Amino acid sequence: MLVADNGIFDFFSHSTWIVIRNLTIFFVVVFWLATAFWVYKDARRRIEDPWLVGMAVVLGLVPPFIGPLVYMLFRPPEYLEDRRERELEIKAMEQRLSRRDLHCPVCRAEVDQSFLVCPVCTTRLRQACRNCKQPLEALWQVCPFCETPVEPAAVESFGETQALSPPRRERRA
Ligand SMILES: [Zn+2]
Ligand SMILES: [Zn+2]
């Protein structure tokens, strides 16, 4: 009994116990700093405001180990780059949709804003300026590119204008 007590006493006082204790403390501290660093890296990918990132890091440090869990509960759900990518996608989709809005009123073929006639069915889509040949909008009184006045008489003289006007209005609406 006495021998066993001495054995236990020896074990606790022995330097190996101190080494084990120090190693445990060391690993706990390393793990603590690692979780705080993880919070820092994660917060930087999710939060734009550097002050909020700093607050997240403080939360990651204090209270140890519980702070990162609290951070995980309240962090923004998506990464900044994902959000930017999504916004770009939406913008691109809107552009595609607005471009698709322009189509030939007769054959529904996709046409560009600068087209004078539909390349598929040859319907006249716009008048060209007499002077610089730029495509003109129906309501323009003067060519914005060269300041040449758009003469209504000249427009009327085009045989296709009558067929043109209604589809133009339809596209505007
Ligand atoms: Zn067409
Ligand atoms: Zn012009």
C-alpha cells in the first residue's frame, strides 16, 4: 500500500508529468489560435467591412472554442465571391433578355439595334441618315450623329415606311 502510494506520488512529481501537462497546454493553445485563425480566414471571405472582420476574430479568440461556434451561427451564409458571381450572372441575364427583346416584328428573328433591315425577311426596320447612313429612331427629328435634319417627306417617300411604322411602335411598347 505504502509502495503503491509512493509509486503514484513519484508518477505525479516526475518530470514526465510536467512535460505531458505542458504539451497538453501547448496543443490546447495551438488549437485555440488555429480556430481563431480559421474564423479570420472565413470572415474575410464572407464579410466586406474590415471592422466586422476584426470583431469576428475577437469573437473567435474570446471565449475560446465557443466563440468560433457562435461565429458559425451568425456568419453571412455565402461567400463574397459567390455573391459577386451571382450578381454578374443576373446582370448578364438581364442584358441577354433586353437584347432578346429586339426582334424583327415580322419574322421574330433576333436583330441588332443598328440593323436597318431584317437580315432574315428583309423587312425595313429603320431609316438610315441621308448624310452619314447611321440608323435613325422613328421619332428623331434630326440625325444625332451628323446633325442632318430628318425630313418627314423623305421618310414618307420610302415605300416601306408604311409597313414599318406599326411594328416600330409595337417594339417600343
Ligand atoms: Zn424579319
Ligand atoms: Zn447623319
